[in-house]
Amino acid sequence: MGAFDKVYVVNTPQNADTDCWVVAEAGCKTGDIIKETMPAGVTVTLGSRPSVGAGFWLQGGIGHLARHYGLACDAIVSAVMVDAISGQVLCIGHVPEHNIDHRMPFATNMMRNYLRNYGQPNGHNAEETLANVSRDVSSQYPHGISSDCEGGQMRYGMATFLCFLEGVSHDSSKGLLLETVDAIELFDKEMYISKMHGGHGGGKTSAFKRCVFLKDMANTGAIKVLIPATKDGPTPYCYFHLAHGGKAVRNTAPEDTAFGCIDWDFACVVTGVWPREYDGTRISDAVIHWVYRVVNELLPMSKGVYGADLGPDPRDSNLATKAFGPNRRRLKLVILVTSEHGAGKDYCANIWSAVFKVHGYSSQVVSISEVTKRKYAAATDADPDRPYKEQHRKSINDFYKNQLKKDPFVAENHFLEVLKENASDVLFITGLTEMASAGEATRNLRRWGDDSKFETTYCEEYMYAGGIYLLNFNFDNEENGDETAMSFANRSLVPF
């Protein structure tokens, strides 16, 4: 990806009201983007790690500008993707997961100067000091100010970053070091990089980290976990880093971003560090175990976990369940029950749903056509609770066809609405039609007798043809009674 390293500033701003975008190719590092945008007087909220690339932006992007402008992922306008199989170039806002990022357009913000002060008290009364500071910066700081806190070996340090200077006065009697830096110099001023053991030992150390999001640290007991943890780290280099969040981070609704963890004051990065010559030894194993132990102790009082750090380690499985905030799908299993009209979709789905309930799972059956019926009732002032009659099919079908003309994706949207509205362990979705698994005579009988002669299926939505989906199981619904359907559920569905 290193070949894609160009940065383009589109519509260079003439004033603060000008809409400006930065298009960054996927091989760019954060530092590359900031260097190119500075001459134009703008910046992108990409965090404060100059050497990281696109993975960081896509999975959050936490830095000193986040409190003022929001997370990096929320600044992404769209993405230009290349399909890994076909080579097709895609330029859409919502992109598939398994493709190659080629270019990423970002919204920009007017560039500001930054004010920083730094103080490092000793380790006495560390718990009280950290509690007071966390309470102050969480509740009293305006959203133009962000803070960094670092604790380790019973030392505590704090850096404060102010992302604009207008109207700011400084009381020099407090004796704090003040320094004005630009967006590039800011990289070298963050304590996390520059103050810890010569920048993590000048490259002579290895590190392992996991990050949890904390809110109201002074009252949740998180400090009572962190302070003892600094005393029993396997090496003297282990520490935790608190990056200040809140304010603009919370401005994006969880459902509007893949980064659903937004209700937090501090991102707490628990970091274990060891000399590089001990890679793969008991010492490195002990440090990694220490990180997991501390993070898991913080988990009950946390507001989520930062997913970018997680990997294939089995110990990450539980952490991954906390990485999406309210966006994590509570539905554990979705089963689409399809056939032609009258084959017994709803009847079988209700039997199968009951089988899951016997096994201790919550389960629900929903027809996707219910979405159309609700919208039809709202548009025609009909009673949505009236008994559904066969004679209503034609008018509802006409209504659905009109919807489809206005919005070709209406079927997909109905499906997503059904998912969003249900939180059961198992959800059966009926109302999707295709070739039947029951004979014509059987289907006619189930359509309230032989008088129902509908050859066209009304108010049911067809699965798309063309082989883009495959059936998992085929149930031949020709038998009377429940036993065959129950046996099918126990044999084929419950194992999921």
C-alpha cells in the first residue's frame, strides 16, 4: 500500500465557512496528511500518532482534536475502494469490509495553534490526585481543551492541550510550562510518546496494550484498580495512559458510526513494556498477562473497549463483545424462512421458534411484509390492528410496487427495519418467497381452502434470483402435525 501515498487538498478554504476536503490515499501516514494540510490552514482530526496509517482512522482515531472535533472515523466522508476479487473501483459511503482501501476523503477543520502545559507531581496521594484531576477535566474543561494523564511506578504526569488561543490568558504564577506548538510539533509533545522511558526505550523495548473507555473515574472505582496495578507490574516500565474524550466525541449518534463507544471521558490505555531481548520469554508473557488482568478488572466499570488493538488471542474474545457499544447486534441467529405463498412458512416458523424456547433461548417470528402493512395503514388511514384478510392483498401489493418504484432498495430497508426492531436470541423472518417446499394442492388448502386461486403472490417479497444466495436447509412441508417440523428444528437449526 506504500505506493498510494498522495494527499490532495480539495477546495482550499478562503475563510472558516468554506467546505474543504482532504483526499488521502491508503498508504499515507497521519504525519504525511498533517504536513500537507498545514500550508492550506486546515487539519484533520487523525489522532496524535504520526506513524500510523488507515487502520487507525477506520477503527476510531483518538487524539487531542477528538474532544473538539470528534473522532477520525467520523470525519470520513466516503471511501474509494478496490474490490479484492474483481478489481472493480467502488466509490461509496458505506463500504464492504473485505476490500482494499485506495483513497479516503476526509472533512477538514480550520487549523488552530495548541497550548500545552505539563506538570509532574510526585507519587504521594496518587489516588486522591488522580481522582481530583479526573473529576476536574471531565466536568469543568470546555471542549476546546483535552488532557493526557500518565501513571506508572507511582509517578503521575498530566499534559493539557488547548486547540485555540483566542481569548486565553495565562497566570504565570502557577509555574506551569506553557508552549505553543503547531500540528507537527504536537506529535513530539505528547507525553505518551516522548516522556515514557525515552520514548519506549528508544526502540529497544517491546510493548503490549489494550484500551478501555472510562467515565466518572472518581466514583466508579476505576482508580482503585489502576493505582495498585502500577505497583505490581512485572517490569518497571508498565504504565497506563489516559486520553481525554467526551464533548464532540459524543456528538455523533451511535447508530451513525461504526465506532459505537462514545459515552466516555477517558480512553485508558493499559500498556505493558519489557526490554526487547526478553521477547518470547516468561517476562513478556507475564507482562501480557498483567495487561489482560488489569483490563478485565476495569471491564465491569467501563463504557467499552477499543477494538483496534484486539486480535486473534482467545483472551480478546470477551473484550470484543464490548467493542461496539449499543451497535453490537443482540441477535445471535437470524433464520430466513422462504417458500411460495401457502407453503406454511409462518406455521413452521412458529413451531421452530417454540423449539428454541424449550432450549432456553428467546425467539420471535416476524413477517417482513408487516413493514409494508404498517406503512400501507399509515398512508391510507387504515386500522393497523384489523384482522388481515386475503382480499386486502391486491391493494397492499399495489402499494408495495409503488414503493419499489420510488426506492429500489425498499426490500433491503424493510429487512434492516425488522432486524433493528428485534432483540431476541433467535429471529425467524418469514414473508420472503421463492420456489415452494410444498405441493400446489397442499398450498391451496392452506390458503383458506380451494376458493383462493391467487397465482400471483401479493405483499410478499421475493428473494433475488441469480444465484447470489444459497439455501442452508430444505424442509419438505407435506406432513400433517408438528412432529416432523420439530424434529427438523432439533436436528438442523438448534445446533446453530
